[in-house]
Amino acid sequence: MDDALDEGQGGGGTVEVLIPLGLDQAYSYAVPSGLKLAPGDVVQVPLGPRETVGVVWEAGSGRGGNLKKVVAKLDMPPLDPALRKLVDWVAWYTLAAKGSVLALALKRPPDDTPERPKLGVRLAGAPPARMTPARARAIAAAEGGLLIGKSALAEAASVSTAVIDSLVDAGTFCVEPLPQEAIAARPDPDHAIPQLSYDQRAVGDALADLVRKQSWQVALLEGVTGSGKTEVYFEAVAEAIRLGRQSVILMPEIALTAQFIDRFEARFGVRPGLWHSAVSGRRRERLQAAIARGEALVVAGARSALFLPYRDLGLIIVDEEHEAAYKQEDGVAYHARDMAVVRSKIENAPVVLASATPSLETRVNAERGRYLHLKLPERYGGRELPTLGLVDLRKDKPERGRWLSSQLIKAVEANLEAKEQSLLFLNRRGYAPLTLCRDCGHRFQCPNCSAWLVDHRFRRALVCHHCGHVERRPHECPACHQPESLVACGPGVERLAEEVATQFPQARSIVLSSDFPGGTERLKQELMAVAEGEFDIVIGTQLVAKGHNFPGMTLVGVIDADLGLTSGDPRAAERTFQVLRQVTGRAGRGEKPGRALLQTHDPSHPVLKALVSGDPERFYAAETAAREAAGLPPFGRLAGLIVSANSQGEAETHARALARCAEAPAGVAVLGPAEAPLAILRGRHRMRLIVRTAREINLQDYLRAWLKRAPRPKGSVRVAVDVDPQSFL
DNA sequence: TACTAATATTTC
DNA sequence: AAATATTAGTAT
């Protein structure tokens, strides 16, 4: 494939060079004689008064006088055609400048500062003259004479690195350079053949088949929590390894945990190549190079791993495909799951979207037969899904200032009796979501964003969960100065903990909330302690919904299942459904079967009914019906488009958006930033559906910001978001 | 009117 | 992204 652009002998002519900046067009440069350039080559070019890197995007027309010259061709692997095509496509789809998208794929050229060898220590000499407990631990930990990293040894012996240093000085340890660790060793597809159930085997085989076919196919792998999705898609990865082709496993950044890596290592014998924001400079470069050479066979990474220069990509996995973390909102706004589908199409490889609670758009695509729908209905090991029940709070009403219904209390008591764990889920941090004055009715509001301030009693502060604003909780009302007149309204986890303590004084309970001091480290400890059965009752926010396995948990109580169903967020129902499905799925993952009780004021709500039925298809059907009833177009259709522009540069985005409008079947308005939401709110433009293609920003925030500058129009505004690149493939 | 700080524009 | 041009906002 040598399509060098030179005519005649050695160079001359022109090339179009794309520069990784916010430029939508490639610039023409003259090629100095003697230089051979082909599309994909990375070059150094002059730009204004300085020089930058760029990529030869295509052959130049040869015309155009007085062009600046390419300075040099850099010694880097060229961007292969597939990646260039992806950059073009993503730029087109997201309305971003081509150069900005190129910047995602083009990590800086290798700087040639030599890699500093990491130093390790080894047990070498006699014990030191003066022995201390800390020194003894360090020596014991280094037993066996193996070379070990300094900080790793300090960690293992739970001493500080100063102790190690002193032992080096004493001659007990010697220092040697650590051998460079393999960045991506070859995984062994048959390292540990997993025991799979009949269903798992069937689905695993189907996925492996897709990999063997080496053609484009999107597969939705839907499996309830605990059904062994990971083990199943590992079978597809194994098949790709056997074929010598590369796989990438995309996951939300937070999901790239030690737990996942351990499971991978247990299955394949080595760790996957890891790509996420915490992987630093040198390692990144080495991994990138290994990927470009095709040596790194499996990469597990966050969304940016999608733009790596794979040499022969044979499989893409998108784990937890419904996760909002796949959306990049700043810079180039893209959804990694959608772009994964695009890349797989370009690479002509299968892509597997795995989730226990697939997003609506993915479900729609599966329903329409565009995606292969593979289901893992059962839990691994024949465990049963928890039984779900609704508690009608209108009939079983807790007393004033209490939030636990008698039914839920009874269930928790029975669990305490049986020495089984219970989880009380309330997706509200803090003590109370609203504080008001009993005398004058003053409500505490955030000065920046008009949201109510949340009472955090442990921190003795009022906090805005929207923007992070914090203020002290006063003792008297700031409006009427009446002392001791402030009352908390509604429950947060802290307040629920209070109730639990009075209701079940003998129980060992713990609150798990992301805003507690101590950070991830403490949280990890606490989750572990819960898993080991050190607590009877866990009170938790959103964070307990994900990932962790509590074998002793047999009851999940949802304090307020209606929470989130009423907000104006177009994805509210979907998100609530997903969170409730996940959190109720925490029950019964051990030996004993589990159950979940959901407290609600509206037991006939379609989302809750679908949830209790245990059939996710019913939720999808309900949403589709609701959409239809609201007069909204079906999913998967580009119905309208709003683009904002705040500068001349963004006006080009306008132009691109206008071109796109020709493809939209329904009404479209392209307006400046100030007018856009207002025009809709005032109803000048009759748009029932707002689509911001691939830029699914938080529309609520967006609208709220503009509403601050304008009077609220009468009548409600219906907003829906619809993002689906499938319409364009 | 001169200077500075904040914003917008340009870069083959 | 970085250099440069433009404009808005102040101090003199």
C-alpha cells in the first residue's frame, strides 16, 4: 500500500495536513524535494510564527502558490486509514472541528527523554545493628531475596519508605534497577477454562462465532446482575486472541477496578493493557506503541481507548453500555458507546454492548433487529432473582418525620432475627433535602443555582448538590431572626440513619455515602467490612447500587422509589428504572434468596410496575407508549437540532449544523445561544423535540441557565433527547 | 487619552 | 494551542 504522493523522483508537490487544533480544514503545504509523504504520515509543519505536528490527511492538488513547506516527517507510525476515517466520521457526526477530533487520536509524539529506570531493593546483607519492629517487618516482607519496588515493599510491610532507606544505608538491602515490566504480555486464551452454565456457554459461543466471522455486527449482551456477563464476553475475547486479533474492552473509568483486572488475569494469565487517565506518560507511550505494532492483544480502557491506533482490531466490548460516563461533554462531545459502534463498522469487526440495564436507544436497536439480542436470563449457579414488592405509602404511612413503613420495619426485623443483612437505599445525601423556617417559611436556596440547600448535619453545613456551594448552618432564621425555628424537611441518608438507630437499637448499621470524609480508601474498607458481614443494616446512596457483591444481603428496602420519576429530565424514568433494578439486584446474591421492598406513593406507575414484573421489555414498552402519547416521534429519528454558538469560531459549527439540517425530517431551528432555548420556551418555534445530535448535554442545566435571564413563559415545555448514530450508519 | 484586561480571531 | 488583533473597561 505505497501510495506515496511524490511525482517523479523524490518529493515536490503539495499535501493537505490536518493539525490537531480546533481547525476543521486541513491546510495545504508544499513538500520539499527529497521528502516522500503518504496520507497518515505525521509531520512537523509551520503554523503562524511557530511549528506544530500535523497529519498528512490527503494528497494535495499540487496547486496554490507560495505555500509554506513541511518541515520534516516525524519518526512515528502513520495513522492508518481506519483511524483517519474514524476521525472524519466523528467530526462530521459531533459537529466538532476535524482537528479537535484528531487531537483525541494523536497523542503527542514520543519525546526522547530516556526512561528513568525504576529502582527496587533486594535483601542482600546482614541485619542492621539496631533492630526495630518496623525494620523487622520490612526485612520479613523482603524474605526470599526477590527484587521488589521500594514503595511496594513499604506498603507490604506497612512501614514508610524512610525505613527502607535506612536499611539500604545499613547495607541490609541493596538497590538495583527494576526490570521493565511487560506492558502487554500475550494473554493465554486457555489459561483457565471457566465453568459455564448451559446458557452462558450458548451465548459465549454465539459471541465467539461473531469474532470468527470477522464482520460487522452489533450484539447486545443483556444479563441481570450476577449472570456472569464478564465471563461470557471473555469467551469472545479468547476467540480473538486465538485468531491473533486485537480486542478492546471499554468500561466507565470507575469500573476499571482491581477486581476486574484480577478476573481478567485469572482467566487469561496476564493483565490486559490498561488505558485510562491515571496511566501516565511513559507507560501510555509504550502501550500505544505496542498497540500500533499489534502486540498488545487486549486493551481495557476508558472511553478514550476508542481512539488508539489498533493494528488489527477484531472485537470491541462496551461494558455497562448504559453508563452516562461514556459521554464526553467537554471539548469534542461524543458518546463512546456510539462511536464504538462506528469504529467497529469501519474495522468490520463485531461489537458487544454489555449491560444488565441497557439504555433505551440500545434496546430500540435490538428490538428493531439492528442489533443481535443475546440474553443471560439466569443468575450464575442457579441463584434466583430477588422477588420485588411494592409498599403503598398511602396505606402504610410512616408517622410524621419517619420514613420507614411498618412493612419494611417488619421485614428488617425478620432479617435481623435471621442474622441476614438488609440494605436501605435512599438516593439522597445529607440529612434533609430542604430546610425551612417554621415561623416565616424562609427556605434556604443556593445563591448560584436556585436549588435548595441540603442540610448536612455531620458537617454542620448547608450544601448545594448542584454546584458545590457550602455555607454554615445558622442557628436562627436569616429572614425573621427567630432563633431555633429551622426545621428539616424530607429525608437524607443521615436522617434515615437516625431513624434506624432508634428503630433497631441493637443492630449494627453503617451509612455509605460518597461525600463522607476518608475518600475512596475508607469506602473500600467499609464495603469490604459489609461484605464480610460486620454490619446488619446498610444505609446507602447511589454508590451501593453498583459493582459490590454482598453475599449476606437478602433484603433491599427502597425508601423512596418515586424519587427521580417526577423530575423534568428526559432520561429520568430510564435512569430510575436502571438504578432501582441494580440496587434491588443487590439482594440474594449469596446462598439465600433475596427480596426487595419498594416504598411508593404511586404503585400503579408504569416504571414501577414494569420493574416489579421483572421483565425489562415491559419498561421499554411503557416508555414507547408514553412517547407516543406525548406525540413525540419514535426513537432513532433525528427530529430537530439546536446548536449554540458563542463566537465566530462556533459560527462554523452553525454552518455544519445547517448542512445537517437537510437530513432532519422534522422542524429545525438553528439559533444563537441566547435565542435558542428562549425561542422554544416562548413557543415561537414549535419544536416538541429538541435534539442536540451527539451533544446530549444536560438540557435541564442548559435551560435553567437561560431562564435566569428571561421571564419564565407560561405553559410547560416538553424536552426530549434523542441521540443515535445508527440513523446515519 | 493611555493603558490594561478580557475576548475574539487567525493560523496553509 | 498559541500568537496576535480587537474591544471593553479603567485610570489619568
